[in-house]
Amino acid sequence: MATLFRKPPPLLIPGSSPNPLRLAGQTAFAPGSDNALYVLHVVPLGSQGYLFAGSDDSLRAFSPTLQPLATLKSSQKGITSLVAGAGEGSTAVFSTARDGTVVGWDTRDLSKEAFKLRGPNGAPYLTASQSSDLSCLAVGAELHHHESTIDLWDLRTMRLQSTYTEAHSDDITSLTFHPSPSLPHVLLSASVDGLLNTYDVRVADEDDSVLSTSQVGASLVSAGWMALKGQESSAELKGVWGATTIETMQLWDAEDSSQVADLGDIRDVCLQPWRSDYLIGAHYNPSLKGVCIMTGTQKGDVAIINLADPERWVLEHVLPGVGGRTLGGAGHSDIVRCSYLDTQTSTVVTGGEDGQICLWSL
């Protein structure tokens, strides 16, 4: 009988940066609150700072140094995601909610909602993405009446352009338009059904719109575009990454639906004393020429890991939590739920289940 050998996990090697990120600021998400609210989502507001969403459906803006700026007047119930608008310097932010709505915010005037759109079938909205030409907003929904919908809204008319209902059979957990200005019509979706799909949203007929389909084999929680090896200098990214509910990751070629690498379980990749308990988030980082992941521990530690080489991961930074696996931590004391990494300013902001927001910088 044949013996099956499990592929060993990637190596994790220390980064070469001489200057570690240090805690530069910390504040409570909701000062004076009797109960610590979970901080679930964060998006940048450019030079204005950051916008965070809490478990009480409140949206709060903070300055670059984490000084409280404003609490937004949101009418949504059950906020599920915060998404920044497409392109550098965007003044748009979108929030999706379980009440079946997506709200647009103009960061130049956060005193009111810029617009509010409601899905046609009442399904809870879970995720959204704006096309690089700013004309289309794709919004993904939870499985509802046996349908998993992707609604495509025309932001020029604020009308529903088309709806895809058959490409997925479970919750749509991630939508990401291609970032290249030459490919504003190409959309990537991920779902609990384990599929990574790409579409040409110019095509109304769903069967004809699907460009590729890849089966990851586990429920997906997030996905994004990336450069394939040897194509790092091209803006027309042809690779995609996918992260699952069981803390595994895979890399795929979106053009021919072939798997580039199975990275396995991120919890198996360790460098004493660091060991990840869960994935916080991931994104393609052009300056690192690879996918960058943020991982955490149950005690509030956070790590920034570079996956440019799928077989030799680099532990770039550790942001120590209180009582975590690293000594002398002063950051979070509980699970970190959201993060944002700004490579231009070398800063990171994090929010967690301890109700705290932390700013890390060199």
C-alpha cells in the first residue's frame, strides 16, 4: 500500500530590518463605555487618519495619531465590512450590512451618508469592491432563498446594472476588482463554497461573464490579486491568493485556473517563540514583491510575514501583545480582528476584541 507523505511546512526566517515597529499610540475605541466593544474593521482616510467599525455598529474616525475625530451617523444595522474606494487618494469608503444595504461615505464630509443602496432581494450584504474606473460597485451577499448574489451597481446612475446568482452556492465572502486601470471590468470573488471565480462584469449574462473558476477545497474567507513569479513589474496581475476558514492559504494562476502553491496551514509555520494562531488579513505588497499576511495569537500578539518566496517566509515584524508569547508587550490583550499596513509611512494600525486601537511605527 502506498504511503502518503505530508509536504513539510515552509520555513520561517527572521527579517533583516534593523528597526522593529514599536507601539506609538493606543486608545480605546469607545472611551467611557461600560463594555469593551470589539473593533472589527478599519480603512484608511488618507491624511485624515483612519475609520474603524465596532461590534455595536458604530463608525468612529481617528486622526493619524489616534485622536478621536468623530462618530459617524450611520443608519445601518449589522455592519459586516468597511472597504476603501479604488485607487490612491480615493475619498470614498463603503460599508456593507446585514440589513441588505451598502452605504457610500465621502471622507471629505463624514457628517452624513453620501448614498445608501438596498439589495433587491433583502439578502444581508457581506462585502464590496469598487472598480478602478470608479464606475461600478460590486456587492456580495449571504446565501438567501437558495441564491448567492453578486449585485453590480452603476455608481454613475445609482442603479442596479446586473446581478449574478449562479456562480456560487454559498455566502460571498470576498469581492475584489482588478487594481489595474486597464482591467476595470475584471472581478474576483470568493465564497464559503470554496470557489475562486473571475468575471468580466461588462457581460450581463452570467454564464458568459465567468472567465475562470478554481476550487480551493475549503471555505474561503478572503482573496485578492497578486503578481505571479517573474511578472512582479507588470500592473496586470494574473495571480490570486485565497485564505480559508481553516487557516490555510493557496496561490492560483487566474488565467488557466492552475494552482501555483498550496501554502498549507499558517499555524504550522513557526520561528521560536513565534507561532500564529489565526490569520488577521492578507494583501499583495508590490514593495515586498509578494503576498504579505498579518497573523495573530490568542493573547494579542501580531506578526507581519512576507510570503514572496512560498517556501521561505520572512517574519518581518512582531507587534507584541500584553501577556503574549513575546516578552515586554504593551499592545493588545485579546484577539486582534483588523489591521492596516501603510508601507509608505511604515506604520500599522490594529483593532481588537479588547476594545483597543493601537498604532505601530518605526
